[in-house]
Amino acid sequence: MTPLETAGAGGDPVALAITALGIGAIYAVIALGGRLGRLRPNPLAGIRTSATMSSPSAWRAGHAAAAKWLGIGAVISLMCGVASLLAVASGSAGLAAVLGALGLGTAIIVLFPAVAAAQKAAREARR
């Protein structure tokens, strides 16, 4: 079964892999920017909650706190994306789909503790 033939059975594993890689890359940039304090408030990237948007210091504190979780999500998503592409190349579309979905699932799951950490740190920074 080719990757395109699996589209009816849950999706294209190549698309899942590329999406996992893309989200992993975005998380890596935000995590690194948050850790280094170089991510400035902007309309595109970052944890944009009322707490983090309340001041520049709240933004920096929130993203510094979320960096650990986003970094974990980035590493796992990138690893799953690469492994998924390797599985496609070796002809294992089923494994590729599972790995791609695992990368995307991880990216979604780590958002919850990342946002919670950002909110808590941003509130404390305002005090």
C-alpha cells in the first residue's frame, strides 16, 4: 500500500509527517525565543493569552516558563516526523501514519501544561 492509498484509511502519512515536522519547528523557535528572552509580543507566534499579553514582562516570564514544555513537544514532534518519513521511505505506511499521529498528538498534549505554566508565570510577573 502506497502512502497515497492510505488516505482513505485515516490520512496520508507523508502529510502527517510534514505537519509534525512543521509544528515541531515552530515549537522549537518559540521555546528557544522564550528561553533566551528574544521572543517579543507579536501578532503571529507565541502564547497569546490575556495574562501573557498584559505587559512585556508578563510576556517574557510566560514564555520562559513555557519553554520547557514547548521544547519537549518540539523534540518529540521532530523525532516522530523524521521517523515517519523514514518509515514511508521503507514502505511501512502504517507505521508512518502512527508515528506522524504520535508527533501531532504530543504537540497538542504539551500545549496544556505550556499554557498553564505561561499563565502562572505571567500572573506572578505582574505582581
